[in-house]
Amino acid sequence: MKIISLILISSALFFWQHHSPDAKLSNSFTLDSLGACQGISNQQGKYFLYGDREVGVMREYKLGTNTLIDQHKEYQFTENGINIIKHPTGIAYHKGLPTFIGNSVRLNEAGTAWKALIYSINWEGFLKTHTLDGNLINTIHDDACIQGVRPEYVQYKGKWYVATADYGNKANEVRLYDPAVLQTASKTSDKGVLFKKFKCGPWVQNLLWVNTKGILILIQNQVEGRKWRLTYLDLNQSIENGEEKIIKVIDLDKQDELEGFTITDNQLQGIAVSSSKKDNISFLNLSWK
């Protein structure tokens, strides 16, 4: 029996050593006009980078050879000239479903009090007018959160949900909201909004769902506000167990504040963004062994 157990353990170790994802830094460069970049969204080969400049702003790029090419299209999260989404923290976009954008509002200088807001917007209209004028559908107070909001669509048992996570270092959770109910809710504690939740690690800046792999990536800092970390989770097992089921943790040799991450259409290349003024964009080589 001992021999069989050793064989099973060795087989499991071999599997995880040779069948786990990996990410390595390739090159870094600077993109301006984004303020402190807060995230990146890949939508069918269009790369939208968003940040908090003098107003919340988003710019469009296309993929080049280890670079991003500016399409000279800028969008501002303003309505009637008023800055609405000053600190955008995630874009939940899926064709045919409502689009949601997160906004984390600091309420005190110490950063111990926050208000998290989720905005339902007319995405196609926003891309046409370049502002929220006539495109802001609803504002939802994310009062179910612990600290901050970062919406991302995920799929669980054939249905799409809006996932979000906390940033702080205490009682962090990933929560799944029903998008149809969320779109018309006044707050996320309203009946029927929250579907499931599970515990996760600290300093989550953003989320990325890899649908072909069934993997949810927590885009994190190793410590508050600096040092890069990507944590790959088995979403199904995390939901069923009520706590994160980690496939792999990848710590990267960058010292600034990782804010967002996406994967290009070939799935072997990733793009990470930070809030730094220089070298705020980095390409990563990915593997899915």
C-alpha cells in the first residue's frame, strides 16, 4: 500500500510540475495619456486601457509586435462634463450581456474607508459618443463588498456571472453577481444579486477569466501596492469549496503596482499594466502545460 501511495503522490507531483500554467516577463514599455493605468480589456482584438487621469479615461489600441499601437481613440467616463468614474477598476464586457464598470472611491486620506460603485452602461453607445452622455443606465452601490470592486464576467455551469473581488488583506472574497438582477439593482445586497462567493487572498487589483481553461486569474500584489502576482484558480472548485482552489501562484520580478492583465487571442502572450509613469506596459510569455 505504501508503494502505491508513493506512486500516486509522484504521479500527482509530475502532473502539477508538467501540466501547470506559467508566465514570464518579455519586455516593458511606456504608454502615456492614461494617467495611472488601472486595467486592460481585450475585446475581440481591440485593447482598451483605462486609468485615472484628470478624469477617468479609456484609450483604444491594437496589437503590434511586442507593443500596442495607439488607435487615437479616447473615451472619457464623464456625463455632462462631470467626472463620473474617476477611478475605473474593471470592465465586465460580454457580447449580448450588460456591460458593467467598477469605481472604487476613497472616502478618507488613510484609505480605511471606501465606497464601491458599479455602473451599468450602454457600451456600444459609449464607444460611439466617447462619453457617458446618454449611456449611463444605472449606478449600483456595491455594499456587499469588503473593499473595492473589480467586475469581470465568468462562466459557471453554463451561465455567465459578474465576478468581483476585494483588495484589502482581511476577509477577502470573490463574489458572483447575477447580471440580469444586478443591472437594475440599487445595491448589491438587494435580493437575488449575489449568487455565490468564496474566500481569496489579499491585494486583488483585478480579475481575468480564461474561459477555454476554466481558470480565474487573480491579478494581485504580493504586498500592499507593489510587487506582481498572478494567482490561477480553478473556479468551479473554488465556488464549491467556498475558498480559493489554487492551481498555481506566479510571482513576477517587478516592484511597482500591478493593476491589470489580459491575454492576447493566441493565448501564449499576456499583457500586464501598472500604475507607474514609465514602463507601465509589459508583455509576458505564457504557457499552459
